[in-house]
Amino acid sequence: MDPWRRSIKFFLSHANVSLAQGRIAQRDVGSKLVIVMIGMGIYYIFNIADYWKASQRLENRVDALFHSSNIHQRANLGRYITKKISRYLNWLQHDTRLFNVGERRREAARGSSRQPTPAKPTNEFRKDFQFRPSLTTASLNRILNQKSLSKSPTFAAKILVNGHDLDLGSNDQLLPPPAIDTEESAYDEGQVTPPDGAGGSLTERRSVEALHVDTDSPLEPEILEQTADFFDPENTRAAQIREQVAQETLDELLDYILEQGGSVGIFDATNSTLKRRQMILKRIRERAGPELGVLFLESICFDKQLLESNMRLKLSGPDYKDQDPVTALADFKKRRTMYEKTYVPVGEYEERHNQPFVQMIDVGRKIISHRIQGFLSAQTVYYLLNFNLSPRQIWITRHGESLDNVNGKIGGDSDLSAKGDAYAKALTIFMQHERRVWDVRQEDKARLTHFPPIPGDVTPPNPDYSRHGEGSDGHTRKNFCVWTSMLKRSIQTAQYFDEEEFEVKQMRMLDELNAGAMEGMTYEEIKLKHDHEYKLRKRDKIAYRYPGAGGESYLDIINRLRAVIVEIERMTDHVLLVGHRSVARVLLAYFKGLKHEDIADLDVPLGMLYMLEPKPYGVDFKAYQYSPESDWFHLVPNYELRRATSQHD
């Protein structure tokens, strides 16, 4: 049976072998997926001779790029696509993680001071690595000059990145992963967290074991500078080291898929050579057999404007943080040249061998796919087909107070109260104001963005292909959409928007979760009359489905909002979504990357307005609270999403 039919059969008719909440069973390897990224950190670059003609002027002005306080230092557009794919698949309840080879290479620069207790290997494969030096913390310069890598180095490892020595003596930085992560951070959603008692991730354990191979050695510690020479394909020692780091990271990914219940692993590295990709596929087949799905995803960039934006982000990223800007630029140019020596795009070889792949050109301007098989691969490609980086704002709010809210009833289709009507009027005026503010800000950014950069430039703009062909300042006024549900309280909240200025639409997909037989009841009535159902819901709110005709669960809401999410990702306009509590929870969970267990308990009270603005490094998030006294919305500083305090919410 081909993978697509097997996946559909599993999802539709083999529910008895799936885990809770529709997840893929551990033993159903054939329905799982490994996505292998192909890219150079800022996407692969072709036809960029004109770009580098400006390099001399850039060397004279590049200080503006690094010394502007508005630039996000952790920004790395090369990971933006993978993070968005991971966020989307996780939101659909398919456990997904990123495994970034460059992150492992750099982890000594930010976390090699952690020394968790080594754990005993759990299988024969891990024994192979027990006494092998970990190449994320190994001392590389001496290895590069050795004639062979067959023997382990007999010195205590020491690493220097960007000129900084590192302290390897404490474990104070061993932190748990964040619950919400939509920006670049030291530990992003791709970081593998060890199982309880494991004493650190597999890579961390190998690193510690390597550091203690021979601590009594009289040799001096070696120093590593990961400059462009490290990426020279003719530097065979460095190439071997990079390959081992890649293999260790790939094995972590396979551990996650085969042993830890993961559904999708994203292998994020350059993977620019045919030899590397063959190694990856061979290792996957050795450990997982022929059933596990593999999808190669290559991002290619031809557009000069996109390249300029990508370059600005890369130079402010982790590999060049705190470096002299002129030196950083020269090193990156050299590194790019190193990669181009051996780069082989996907295409002819993969087609001859029937290997699935996707080429994404200019961040979604064009998509080429080949032999896409399996449910998860199809979901990934469907998402990429609706992908864009256009700067815009996404606003989410609940309807104004309704008469049923006043009476504590759930569901129903009541009108707004007097307070709810006042909220609707204030919301309209505030949205008009924010739209004007955004337009002015974008015009200012267009005037203050140059390449090469000059002093006073602002944060690099979104690499947005869609804005080509616009006005001379690169900015035209965007449309502003207002979407409501089909319920009266939502429609009435948007009734004051001028349809000449705003595109107002109603859609049933934004309706409140249907409470079935309990529509129009209070929670106290449900507890009194349906105590068993009340306890079932309290036990597992996200999976609980209300009994009766039309009754829904949060998983049903996720399913029907999938089309809404994809449309938001596709569109380049601003949008305000006037929904309901369950709908707002699910939407915020997607954009903020919440864990599935947090969705149903998220606190989204009436009177709150949330703003999300996609950026190359994540999502800017702000919250505004409506004040009846001032009849206006006020920014809540440092607002963080939290769990609801009421047991009924």
C-alpha cells in the first residue's frame, strides 16, 4: 500500500491504534515524517553578483546595521520557515521538533557549561557514541591539523567562539524549555528535552563523556574559531567534523521519532551536497527502515530585495554577534563562497530515485513539488503553498459583553448588552486609529531603510516579495479585513465598521464551541443536572466533546479553524478576528506556539484585544485592555498569556 493510502487509512479508520487526541501511535512509523531542510542560513543564493557590487560601500556603512538598537540580535531568517512549519504541525496536534545542526555547533558558545550527569546508554547504537568525542564541544583547530581523526584527542576540550573563552565548570544554565516560544532563543522549540532521569539530551551526554576522555593529559587545550575556513569543503578535517555533528543531530532526531513518541522531526542544516543527503537517507533507512517518510525541502532565493533583507538578518545573528561588522561581512562572503563550491540543488537525482522534495522559491512566490506522499507531507506542502512574509497586523478579540454573559449562560445566540455595544463602538474607533499609526510607521521605515545601510536605519524589513511593483517608497495602504462569526454577538461587535474602509465578512468557522445539549445552560446547572459530564470535561477539556446534536470539543475547533489559519498565512492584508472564547484560545495558541495542554485553559477575558505582527524572527505580541471609564484601549506592558483562574472557564 502506498504511503498516502496508508496514512489516510490510519487517520480515518485505525483510531484504535492512535494515541490520545488523534496523535500518531508510536509503532506506526509509516505515518511519521522527517523533513530535511536544504539552505544556507539565509536561503541558497543565485545570481547575486549585483548584490556584492555594493559590498565595498557596505563595509564603510555596515556599522549602522550592528549599532542600531532596533535590530533583534537573535534574528535568523534561515530558521523562520522551519519554525513556522513546526508551529503549524504542533498546533494540529502532530508532535514536531526542530533539530538544528548549526545550533549544536554553537551550543558550546551558550550552553556547554552545563554538565549533566552522564546517563547509561539505552541501546547498542548509543554505546557506539559513549566514548567518542562530541564534536559540538571538541577542540577543533588541532584536529584540523592532524593527519587522522581515527583516534580521540588526548586533551581537555576548550572552545573559543568569536574570540570568547568559555567556562565549562557549572550547570547553572540548564533550563527547561519555555512553554511559549515564537522568537529565536537559546533554547527554541527544536531543543530536545531529556526524559526524566536521563541526565541531559543525548548530545549533552556525549559532550560530557567526551570532555572527560583524558583530563590528566599534559597537552594544552586547543582553541576553536569557527570562521569561514571551517566551512571550506577542501578542509577535509573540518568537513569530517561537520559530518559527525550532523550525524549526531540526525540520530537525536531519530531517537525522538522512534523512541520518544514524536511524529515529525525537522533536520535543519545546509545539507547542500548530494553526499550529505545520501548519508541522511541511508542513516534513516538503517534505523527506521523503508516506512518512515522523508521530505527534502529546499529554499532558494533569486530576488535581490529578499537577499538584502536576509543578509541584514544573518549578519545580526548568532554566528556574528558582537563581531566587528566589516570582519563579519567579509567572513560571511567567504563562507558563502565555500558552500557554493559543492552545492547541488535538488532535482535530477531525486527525480531519478523517486525521492519526495519541495523547492520553495522566493519565500513562496513559486513552489515545485515532486512525489509528495503521506498525510503529513501533504499538510506541510499545503501550508507552504499559502506562505508569505508580508508585514501586517493580526488582531484577535472576543465579542463585546452579551446578555448571556450577564446571565452566566454558555453558548446561545444572544444580543450585546449596553456595555457590549459601547465596546463595539470603541473597538471601531481604535482600529481606525491603529491602522493610521501603522501606515505612518511603515512609510517612515521605507524612508529609513537602505542597502547598504546608513546610520539611522531601522530594523530590517520583512523579506517580502509581494511588495514589488508598489509605489516608489515601497509602501501602499493595505486592506483591512474584519471577520466575525455567524452569531449575533460577534456580528454586532463589528457593526460600526465602515464597509467602504474595511472588508467585513462573516464565517461559521469562527462560531463559538457548540455545547450540544447544554447550550444556554450555566456551569452550575450543568454540574447539578449532568455531574458526570461536568467531571469528564474538567478531566480533559481539550478532548471533551459536549453530548447532543452539534456538540463539539476543542479538537473540533482546531480542525475547523485550520482553513482560517491557512487563509491568514496566505493573505497580505491586516485582519481583525471578532470571535469567542474557545476560538480566541485556539487562534492565540497557534500564533504563540502554546503546548496543546494549555489551550483549553487559556485566560482570554472579555475586553482584551490582542495584536500579533509577523516578523522574520517570530511574532511581535501586544495586548490592549478596554477601559469603560476612558472608553479606550490601553496597552498592557509586558503582558503574558496565563491560565484562567475560574474553574469553569
